Amino acid sequence: MATAANAYEEAPPAAREAGLGVVALVVAVLVSYGWYLGFHLANAHNGLIAASWTAVGLYVVRMRPRHREGWLFVATGVVHAVMFFGRQYGLHEGPLPAASWLGWLGVWPLPLAIAGFGWMLMAFPDGRLLSGRWLGAAWAMAAVAGAMATASALWPVEYDRTGLVAPHPFDVPGAAAAARVWEYAQFGYLLFQALGTVAIVVRLRRAGGDEARRMRWLVFAVVMDILILAAGLAIFGSPVPGLLGLPLVPVAAAFGILRHRLYDIDPVINKTIVVGSMLLLVTAGYVALVVGVGGLVPVEERWRSLLATAVVAVAFEPLRRRAQRLADRLVYGPRATPYEALSRLSAQLTAAPEELLDGIAATVASALGAREVVVWVGDEACMAPRAGWPQPVGRTDPAPLNDLHHGLRHGGPRWHVRPIVDQGTARGAIAVRKPPGEPLTAAEERLLTDLVAQTGLVIVQQEQAQQLQAAARRIVSAEDAARRRLERDLHDGVQLRLVTLGLELGALAEQAKASGDGLLASRAKDARAQLLEATADLRELARGLHPIVLAQDGLEAALAAVADRSAIPVRLRVSVGSRLPREIEATAYYLVSESITNAARHSAAGVVTVDVSVGGDGLRILVADDGRGGARPAAGSGLQGLADRVAALGARLELDSPAGGGTRLRTVLPCG
């Protein structure tokens, strides 16, 4: 039981304890003395209802004093206690003193008792009605019940079926008219129960989580009692068995109110379906064989019985397995077969890496009928939750494998934890929580073992893919760093020396001209011009290796310089905001630069459109031209090199180049 943090959980004060004790004592005296007066089968259900509903209601309000449903239970039990005692007293042969008045108390509150039961159904499990409209319907039901109780109190409209010895205490005129009206008014009982049933159905359809589990307890008890009632009517021609089964309802409702987290109703429903269907099948098969064979073949009864017993014994286990599968499907929903589970797991391998483990968790849950599945990834010393079903995993601290099982069990239902091991090394774990009371079967253990093994391969594959991508990123970063060093060395070393040599040749040409040596001056001038051309070529080469403007001013300025130098017009739109990681900027630059160069050389395009922007998923790049199209990546080509460079960053280069329709390159580079 929870601590006293909740007002419902606080110990009740002495005054309330005394009041509850008085109510319990009064009901106990009324019911006990009623049984002492004799046993009347038609009235027995009122005594059982009084005892069970009052006991359950008192327990609920003692544990949760503000719980309205508990007080409804108490009120229903008290009314039935009064009715039970009154009828028992009025049915006693003699009659006893004041039997007319006490018997009268056992009859006329019946509409109020049935209306109270309907209100209890409408307000289950928290004592609150669904809406204002339902509150209006409840008060209308109470008003009709009050009118019916008043009529029953004034005229003996219900006395004919009760069998009371003493007569009705009042002799009010209009008894015949009241009896005629009562023939139609008594259908109000069906209306009260119908209202409660509809409210239960509506609330159950809207409910989820804890409320749904609470509702299933009550629905199970009501359905079972209805089945008992139907069986009693069919077999004995009497509703008494169903009436005697009514105490099941408050007991189940109490579990739904107070104990739904400790005892789940689903296993009870599951076993009930299995046992009930087996009883029906075995009985029907036995009767069919005994009666059918006896009608067709003249065989002694003992041989027919022996044959029926043998057939039932042989067919029992296959039928039980089929009934169990049917119950599992009805209670827990459809579950995947082992083949389907492994097929689904194989299909999940094509999903995106971030969705793969979530798909595995859903597959395990479907195959085992689990309430919850968590996939942990890590080594033996530290594992972290990476995926879950039905809800994604929240923030949970990592835990070592040895403490994982205990951590999952602490404060909740039992978990089944299976480590994921690959080549003797722990890679993670799968934790499965089944419905309470439902263990893992041998077949489910084998299936879980297979799924864990397959999950281990998936985790290893993901780790290898992450390692390859990280290595590719390091290679790209190292290549860019080498380009920057080479560009810097060319700019600060060779290019500077060539510029200095150009200045020296210029000075030599001027001296030769001044001294009158025209031939030397002309040769020096030509050498200087060739040197300047070589310097310009070297500058372009250095810019191609890694442009200085990209390192100094960023991607937007570098792409603007590429557009300015382009041989064909470029429509450029760049929106990147702050600086991006170096490898992202370098890859984007080379992608745009190479695409513009290819368009100018090969596509006969009139214009190139470049759109670069930062979105939620990364840096989005689009390069499109209006050329002849038909571009195809080939081994060793520039397009293939761009695709490889983009893939090294975990992205994919999309090429759309229909013949005669231009060429479009798209990619999204992850910036995280």
C-alpha cells in the first residue's frame, strides 16, 4: 500500500471508523437475523448482495474515504440489507408481530436498489459520470425510480410475486389503476440496467491504460454473471443462479478500484475462455457421440460411453491448444508466429538505422504478446536504452548488465531480461514484460532466443556501419586538412617565390631596354609574361585544392566566388547562417563547384540554379540546370566521386537527369 502522501491512503480518523463500524454492525444484524428467520431461495440473493456489497463498499471507503463509488456500494448494500430483512420477516409463517410493516419495507425500495445499481455502473470506476448529459440521465433515472418506489409503497403492485404472508399496510383507493400502470412502469427496471450497460460500453471504448484495466474487472464479472443467469434460465428455468452470482460483481469491482495494478484481469479472462470453451466442446462431443452413435448403431450404453471417453481423451490436447490460441488472440490481440516474427525482423533490416531498433522492439512484442519491450545497447559495464515498445524510451540512466535485471524488477512487474552476446562479448540486452500471471512458454523462450541472436547481428552491423562512417569522416577531414596545408604551402611558398621572380624579370627587362639591348629586353618580357601565366595557373590550382575564401569567409562567400567565375549564368541562393563544420562546408563547396563545371562542359545548359539552405535535417543542397540531361555516374567519374564524398558523411546523393530534361542533384548533409 502506498504511503500517506495521498489523502486517500491516510489512516481514517476515529469518528469515521466508528461510523463505518456502526453501518457494518447494522447490516450484519439485519442479514444474520434474516437468515435466522428461515431460508427462502427467491430472497437469498438479497442477503448475499447486502453482505458482499456492503463489505466491499466499507473496505473501499475505509481505504479511500473520498471515493464516491465506494459510498455507492455501501448505499446499495444497506438498501438490500433492509429489503432482505423485511422480506424474510414478512415471509415467516405465523405471522410475526408488525410483519405487515416490516414486510412492506422489504418490497417498495426495490426500484431505488436497481436504480442505485445502474448509477454505480454509470459511475464506475471513480464514482464520476461521463459528462453532464449522463448526469442528467442519472437524475432522470433516480426520479423515475422514486416515482416507482412511491407507487409500490402506496399500493401492493409488487406483492403478488413476493409471496409475503402479511398484507400491504395501506388501503389507498386506486389499486386497480395502479396495477394497470405498473404493468408498463416495471419496464423501468430494464431501462435502469440498460443505462448502466451503455455507460460501461461507452466508457470502456474511451478508456485507456489504468482505467481500461479497471473496467475489464467489472465487465468480466458482469458478463460471467449474465452467462450464469442465461445458463440457469436454460437449464433450470430460473434466474436464481444468476442472482446468486451477483456478489461476483462487487468483488471484481473492488479489485478494479484498489488492486488493478497488482492483479491483471487479462489472465483470468484468458483462462476462463479456455476452460469454458473446453467444457462446451467436451460436453457437446460427449453427448453427440453417445446419442448419435446410439441412434445409428445398436451398441450398449457402456461401450458408447467408453468410446466417447476415448475420443474426448485423444482430442482434448489438440482442442485445448486451439482454444488457448483463440483465447490469446481474443484477450491479447493477434500475435505473430515464429516464422512471421523472423520475417518481420528481416524486413526491418531495410529500415533507417534510427528506426531499426524500434522495429525490433515492436516485432518482439508482437511475437511474445508482451506488454512492454526495451532494447538496451552497450557493453557489460554500461548499457543504455535505445528503443522501446509501445512507447519510446525516456531518459533512463545507463546500467551495467549485472544490475539491469534488478533495476527493471524494482517496484514493478517481473521482466524477462536476455543479454545479447556476440562472439563472447555483451552487446546489449532485450527486456520483455509479459502480462501478470502469464509466464514465457517454452516455445516463446526459443523464439526470444532466436530474436535476441538476430538482434545481436543487427547491433554489430550498426556498430560496424557507424565505425565505417566515422572512418570515412576522418578520411574526408584528413583530406581537407591536407588540401589546406598544400594550398597554404603553394600560396606562402612557391607562389610567393614566383611573384618575386616575376618582379626580378620585370626589372631585368627595364635595365636591358635602358642599355639598348632590345633582344634581351624582349626575351625578358616574354619570360615574365609566361611566368605570370604560370602563377595564375598555380593560383587556380591552389584555389581548387581548397579556396582561401572558404576558410576565411565561409560557404556563402566561397559559392558566390564560384558563381562569379562560372562560364554560364548561375542563380545562387544560399542561407546557412552561422559557420558549419569544416567537412560539411568543404563537401558542399566541391559538390556545387563540380556540378557547375560539369554543366558548363557537358550539358549545354543556359543557366544553373543553386539552392543551399539549413533545415531541421541538415544542410540541403540542390543544383539544377536546363541542359540536355542524360548524366550517369560511372566508376571514376566526377559524379561518382561526389557521391562517395557525400556518402562518407552519412548522406545520399540523388541524381535526376532524364534525357532532354536537364540535370538535378540533391542531397542533405547531416550537420550534427
